[in-house]
Amino acid sequence: MVKPEAVDLAKSYLLLNHGPVTLVSSAHGDRRNVMAAAWAMPLDFDPPKLAVVIDSLTLTRELVEASGEFVINIPARAIADKVLAVGSQSGRDGDKFVSCAIGSRPASKVAAPLIDGCVGWLECRLIPEAHNQTRYDLFIAEVVAAWADPRVFSDGRWNFADEALRTMHYVAGGNFFATGEAFAV
Amino acid sequence: MVKPEAVDLAKSYLLLNHGPVTLVSSAHGDRRNVMAAAWAMPLDFDPPKLAVVIDSLTLTRELVEASGEFVINIPARAIADKVLAVGSQSGRDGDKFVSCAIGSRPASKVAAPLIDGCVGWLECRLIPEAHNQTRYDLFIAEVVAAWADPRVFSDGRWNFADEALRTMHYVAGGNFFATGEAFAV
């Protein structure tokens, strides 16, 4: 895996702006987890914030609420099977890093890890909003560090020359779209 | 333009699940507006809810807060130039339906119109959340009716055979990605 390069916080929203599917990684004490989340979006530019939906029954929810931290990882198409797998199992039934053969490396400012096979990473600190979390499963966070695979994102621009490194958009039932042709108007 | 076909509310999240750029249409009294919004996502399945960011300075914000209604329109690639145009002008400077040559038809349950050249439409009723609106420009709504262009979405499935009817994902500065290849794992 290529070493992640730091992304300016002011440009970090670009990792999520086009609506790719994400993985949410979390850690607290000696427990860690990773789940898939299609419902994530930027919320502000400066300081960068984002919003993500985390179901109340998930282990991720427990770890995020306990630690106040998580990472939004943007997976490449090459690991679509792992995205589906971690979205179909519960961390309560065993460590998905083991069962799904998910590699990771430490993040810089949060305990949650950066997931291998991704092309963008947003380290997040929760902005506690009890009403949103309880009523809508909606979590708001500030992005405190951001990273990208320089083969596909550098100088604030995506470049999906390698098909295997394209980001993905989730439909349902194991169906995805690859991020397609770039164009400008 | 092909006549929109009704989409079951239980499947309406599929119009937005893959993270396409959207147009937000609104109306109140004798005023109407349309703006571009990349920061929109589903929030729940049943009843279907969604979240969208609407900047505090926009005319859309004023009309949405006054009417409690809006439509999330999913534009096709063929009107990418109009998406950029309505995202670059303010409705306070003149009627964008006129200046950008935007056609529309009436919605079924809200006063905001369905925008021509789109392939999906989500009629929304605001769930007032003053704190979210004021602090984060974040609006939560229930989807009360949904429509799709049957050439590209029917029986709960997208089919982007026609390149001009693909949905789009917004990056920044007039740069988009088309929704790309469909695949399943």
C-alpha cells in the first residue's frame, strides 16, 4: 500500500464531496471496529465538518459514542468485496479486521485506524449532539486530519487513471457504481 | 420530457443513495427558486427522510423556512451546464427559471416544482430543527412523494443505458464525475 499523504484541511471536503461510499473505523480501549456507511456528506468547509448516519444497534455506534472519535475512510473499488463484507457483519460477533482480512495503520490524531485499500481518510472528532444522535442516528464531527493516496488524489484533485483505485457509490444489495468519467462545464 | 412515474416511498432512498449532485427547488407565495446542492443524503428508510445543507444567505433558505417544503431533484448529465448555472447565481438577482431556461412541472404534495431534465424527484416536508438549521445550515425533511424517469429508474433499479441521462457527482469549480459502471459483489 502506498503511504498516505497529508491533505490540507481546507481541501479535505473534496474527498467526500462526490458522494462515495465510506467505511467508518472506530476504536475505544482495546476494542476496534469498521462498518460501511453510504450516508455520509460534508457539512462545512472551514473548519471542515461532516455528517454520517450510524445505526443505534452497531458496535461502531458504541465505540464512537465512548471515544468521541472515528475515521471516515474512502475505499477503492479493489476492496468492494470487503466493503460489502464489513457492511454485512456485526463487530459484536467477532473482530471484522480478522474475519474480513482488513489491514490498517495508525491515524495521527484519533485512536481509530486508517483502513488499507482506501484512497482517502478523514480523521474526525465528534461534535456531541445528543438530539441528532438519538432521534436520527446522525453524527456530526469536525475533520481534524486528512490523508489521501497520492496516486489518485493530489493537489486537491482526483485522478482515477487506475480503474482499481476508483471510488464507489453504493446502491443496495451489493450493487455499486464506480465513480465514472470526469467532465467540466 | 418523459412523464415522471411514481416511486414507492420505501424505495425512494435509492434515488439519492449513490450520492448524486442535486437541485433544491422551492416556492412560497409568488416566489420560487432552484439551487444546486451536493451535500444531501438519505437519513432514514421508513418513513423516508433526508438531510441537505442549505446556506443561510440563499433565497432557497428563505423559501424553505417560510414554506416548510422543497423538492430534491436529481439532474441528468444532459443539464450539467444548468446545474452549474443555478449554483452560480442567486435567486435574489432574478428568477433563475427564466435566466437559466429551467422548465418545471407541478409536484403532487408540495408547492415547489419538479425540475425538467432531472431523472429523480423527492418531494419533501421539512422537519423543523431550529438548532441544526441555525448552527449547521442542516435541514432534515420527510420524503412525502417520489418520482423517477422510467427510462433510467424503474422497479427500484437504476439503468443508465443512455449516457446523457446518467446522474452526476459534484467535485468543485464546475468539475463533475458521471455515475460510472454498475457492478455487484
